[in-house]
Amino acid sequence: MHRYLGPGPSLEKMERVALERFLPFYNELESGTDGVVVDLFAWLRTAMTVASTEAIYGPQNPFSHQPELEDALWVWENELTRLLLAPFPSIIARKGFRARSRFIAAMTDYTARKGYRQASDLTKARYHAGVTWGLSNTEIARFEIGSIMGVLVNSTPTLFWLLIHIYSSPQLLADLRAEASSATGVADDGNIKTFTIDIPTFKQKFMLLMSTYQETLRYRTHNAASRMVTQNTLLAGTYFLRAGSIIQMPGACIHSLPSIWGSDHATFNPRRFLKSSTTSATEAEKEKRKLHPGVFRSFGGGTSLCPGRHFATTEICAAAAVFVMRFEMMAVDEKGKECEWRMPAMQVGRITSAVPLPREDVRVRVKTREELGICKWGFTFREGI
């Protein structure tokens, strides 16, 4: 898995499919001068589901051909705890059990139809590994449900919270648009403008957006890492850890320690992860700004470091960049009238969601920025991808 999700051609091909598949969903938001009102999370969920799964499973992707699988996936995710712990899950967690069965049936059919032949290198490798170990099509399908949860369950709410933080802060929105304007290619044939974002140089050009993304993860992540103690250890001269014990490290606690993040640890600071460009800073100040990589826990750490972090980061941030440049977005009430932005409460305690989902619907009005005129959007990739 790491081989195909690490930097290289296999990853870049997946990124290309995902981002190009995302663009049609943006076109759906262009609806006259008044724009269109949507439930932001629901809209993002569908777009992320189709784009991400097509990048992994190819044109025969079951989620594109059976849209009802999207709801089934989230029903299964919501009932996962009961499915794991409750006796007689087909009775106690009936909705989740049926949703899981629906997904397994769809993936079994996908494998039987040899849909993997047109899929990503990752999916091809996983299929051949399953065959090598003597797994049936149904058993291979059961393994895939864990992978698809990893792809969608956290990336979708991350993009949601990222956009909420950006649009609820007019100054941040303006600064990000200024950054994007200088980093986005523009071609004008006199009739229509074509805006393009270069993916190979994206992270170097969109530094404020990348910092905002990392801060969103720091501020919103509620995951926990678990480790087994292999030998008796006295930690910090105070805490005795007995061999064979299990240690759990809650990410939210680490992400809110004043000793690591400073006095503004409870504040959302989109510039927190920007590298200082000032030459006047003293060496002591520069050293103070440095963070040990182990304190940023959103993708885990060590041998369990999320292998999909590169794919998720590119997909989320590039999708956000186009959205920020292309659309205005205002919060609206249940009657469709514009209202003040407010942060929705978070659903916590869902076993697979490191980044919590919003507890309530967030209705927004989205419309194209008038100053852009008639335009098209796209991405450029490394030659040969």
C-alpha cells in the first residue's frame, strides 16, 4: 500500500482522476445570479465520494453506478461500534449490518466483472495480493470496506471544516484569494478565461492554504493512538509503564497543550504552520517556532502513519483552492436568508472519525464570483501523468 500511495506516478495518477472528477460537481453550483442553496456537508460528501472512489476503483467504480452506496457507507460507519461489540449484529445493529452487506455485494460484483483492470495501481495490487493468498471475490470485497472508510470518513469532514473556517473569516478568505491569484495560471483567448492550478508545485505556491489546512486538522482532530509497552519503562522519572500494557494517546489533548502550541492553543490560527520569512528573527525565536513532528497527530505516527496522507492532502487542498477562487459562499437560515456564520457542534465518539462530522446541517448559498466572468477551471500535472 505504501508503495502506491507514496510520492510517485501511481499517486499522481490517482490525484489526477480525483481532481478532474471533482470539477463537474463545481459546475452544478453555477446557477444564475442568486446562486444555489445546498447542505454543505451533504454536497461535499457526494463530491468526495465519487471523486475519491473513482480515483481508486476506476470507471467501473460501484459508487458511481450505485449512488445509494454512499448512504450505505455512512450508515455502516455510524453503527460500527455496535457491529463490533454487540452480539447478534444482524438484529442489534440491523441498519449497519444491511448497509455493510450491500457494500460487500457491490464490491464482490465489481471484482467478478474485473473492474480492477481499469483501476488504480493500488487496487490492482490489492486484488493480486488477495488472489495470491487464496481469497475469494467476497473476501477481497470485505477487505475493501476498511480501505474505503480510510479514504472517505476523514477527508470529507476535513474539507468541510476547512471551508467553514475560511469563509467565516473575511480576512483569511481575502488573503487566500490573493495567494491563489498569484499562484494560478490564466489563459485568455478573448472569449473565455481558463484558470489552471499546477499540482506538482501546489504546496510551494499555496503556503497559507497549506497552513490553514494543517491548523484545521490540529484544531479538529479527535483521534487516539495506541501502543503496547514492550518493556518496563519509567517515563519522565514519574510514570511507570508496565510491559504488556496498552497506552492510548489522545490527539486532541496533544494538539491543545500550551507547552507545545503556545498561549493561543485554543484559538484557530491559520498562519500557525507558516515558516517565518523574516530574516530579523533571532536564532532562539526560530528554534522556538520549530515543532517536533511527533506532536502533530492528525495522521497518526510511527509505523501506523496514515499511508493515504499525501493523496488526501492534495485532493482536499486543491479542491478547496478552486472553490475559494471560484465561488462566494454565505451562510443561510432554513428559509434561505443570509445569516451570520456560526460553528456547528461536532459529532464526537464515532469510532472511525478522527475528524468529527458536524452535528447539524449547515445550509449555504453558493454563487460564482461575478468578477471572474465566463471561465473554465483545470489542473496541470507532471508530463506523462
